[in-house]
Amino acid sequence: MSTITPALADERDEPRHSHDRPRAVLRVEERGAFEFDVAVVGLGYVGLPTAISYHAAGCRVLALDASDGRLATITRGDADLLERDQRRLTEALLTDRLLLTSRARSLSDAAAVVICVPTPVDEYLTPDLRLLAGACETVVANAVAGQLIMLTSTTYVGCTDDLLVKPLRERGFEIGTDIFVAFSAERIDPGNDSVEQEAIPRVVGGADPASEQLADHLLHQYARAVHRVGSLRAAEMTKLLENTFRAVNIALANEFADICEHLGIAVNDVIDAAATKPYGFMPFRPGPGVGGHCIPCDPHYLLWQLRRERISAPLIERTMTEIASRPGRVVERARTMLAGRGVPLGRARILVVGISYKPDVADLRESPALEILSTLAREGALVGFVDDHFEEVRLDSGDVVTATRRPEFFEPDLVLIHTRHTNAHLDWIAESQLVLDPRNPETLLRVAS
């Protein structure tokens, strides 16, 4: 076996394995002919921690990303990772069991290929499958007999069949005999170090029993628990249910926050009280909206598919409408609060605290702060933000807002607390300062009194 080094491989190199590998039913213990145990395609918020976990489990890992810039960032140690994962990455880069590459032909060197690319929605809330379709096309083009190919990106029901199973059959592969296909949606929570990735159970479904067995074995390389569901479609739907459940309950928490404010009740006190019930209740909290590529996006993959099949889902549709409208309601609440102090929104100075979509990550994907800042600026307000994770942010208008490093000098008419990072200091906020905190609406009651 040749030495593997953590360098960027050259796309011009010739592949080491032929696409004409003899067909055979390969048991798990017979898969040692490949140079890598697993290849991870896409090294973002999901793919990179996944690659690190496989490496930490002793696997030989090929880490593939189309962006040489992203690979350079990872090599420099500048990727946005939990401290534990950063340490493991630093150690991995010093071993001969990790190869960072943009060379797609190298995929034929791996016994298993795990696809971890983003599945966003466009401005019309329609699934944008370009990255996923491109990644799957690349994987299929470089597939060889004996491989397991596993999709982990959240998507619509039937997508694994459409983008992997059918194209592989068109190439002449027999699924479950000489190549294997499975789906196991990622379960990574960026920035959350309270639960190790290895402790999070994985759900997996295969195109056939042999594929599911191989996928189970692959996931067990680092995951302590694997739940098999018996089909690709059931595994795909499981992820959609998980995040639609969260969306519905967040929308409900936001609605209760509005009701409680109207009735003069602290909503988080109510949620805390309800959470004392040891069964039948799970606490969700209100906020300024929902960000990331899960809750604001994933249910739209289901709704898009249902619309195509002329099936309605009224509860989910209403939920996603409420989720999308939340940032606008925050702006309207800011307008009302400022008016109470005789300050028109169009002449107000508004400072937003924390703009990432969740605490302790440098992640702006679908962050409600972007819409809030853009809407406030469009209304004529002078906006600024405080967030050590970012130097600047671009608004919908194309204007760039630079981070405020000395917030006490901004002299805001209103402070809007969007995201509280663990190490953020708020001692500069004066007792008399007008504060809007959608995650803790109790502050509104204090200001009103």
C-alpha cells in the first residue's frame, strides 16, 4: 500500500483502480483491497466532522472537496470546528491515514463513499439540488464494483434511488450484488459539544438487505448505535420528520410568546413549568426566526414533493409560513418599541447583538439576522452589529455593514439581541437601554413596566 499524506492530490494523477473490477458479492471482511476504508465527499459543517470521526475510529480516510480553498483552510487549521474536533483534525493531518484532495478520480480507491453536501432551498423556497446532483453524478462516474455508496444529505423521499440507484444501474452495476447503496441522514449539530458525535444514534436504510448490512457496519465504525429501517425511503422520510417536528414546535413556541406578551406573562417561565412534566412534553423556545440548513429548508423538500404529487400538508405549510414571517415580526416589534419612545424606525440607530444563526458558530446560513438587518436598513434605520465571529456582513441591497467593536460608542436607540454567544459581554448595555430580545421576551415586560 502506498503512503498517504495530508497533502492536496493532483487531479492529473491516474486512478489506481479500474472501473472494470470483477463483479462479486463482497463480505465486509473481504473489502481490504481498497486503499481507503471510506471517502467523504463534501467537507463542510457535516462532512469534515464525519471524516474526522472515521479517522479517529482507525479508518483510512479520503476527504474530498471540490474547493481547493476549503482544503487549504482545513490544512491551515482554520475550519470552524468544535475544540475536540480541531484537536482530532490536527492529529489526523500528521498521520498517513488521511488524504485531503479535490481529485474525484480518487473515489475509486475507497471501499465506501459517503456523500455530505448541502441541500439548500432557493429564494422561492424550492429545493436547490444542484450541489447534490453534481456530487452524486461524480460519485457514480467514479464508482467501482465492491463499493458501498451512502448518501447523508437531507433530501426528498426517493432521491437516493433517483440520483444513485438508477444511474448506477445504467452503468451496468447490479445493486446489492456488486455495488451497494444506502441512505443515513446526518445528525450533526454545529457548535454543540454537549453530545459527542459517536453517541448520537444513526438511522440507516439500504437499497437491499446487503447494502443495509454494509452501511450498518460502516456506521458502527464510530457510531455506538445504529437503527435500521429496511428501506431507502423510510430512512429519507425519518430525517424529514425529525426537522419538521422541530419546525412545528418552534412555530408553536413563537406563537405562545406572542400570546404571553399580550397577556403579560413571561413565556419562558411557562415553558420551564411545563417542562417539569416527565412525559408528553418537550420544551422549545421562542426566537427571532430559524437559521441553518435544517429547519428552514428540510420541510420544503417534503412540501415540494407533495405539491408535485398534488398532496396537501396544511399544518406543515402553515408552520413554514410562520417560520418565514418571524424576522419580519421582529422588525415590527422594534418599530412599536421605538415609537413608544418617540423614535421613528426610519431615523433609529439599531445595534444587533450576534448575527450567526445559533450560538458559538461562525455560520450565517439562513440566519434571521440577515433579513432583520436588511429590512431595518431598507426602512431607513442606521444598523450595526456586534459579533466576534464576523468582520462584516453584506445586506440584501449589496451594502456592507462592518462589525462594531466598541458598542458603547454606537449609541443605539434600540439593542436587538439576536444570538447570545457564550463569551459575549453585554455589560455595556445600560439599565435604561431599550432592549428587544426575541429569545427572552420577558425583557419586553421589564421595559414596558
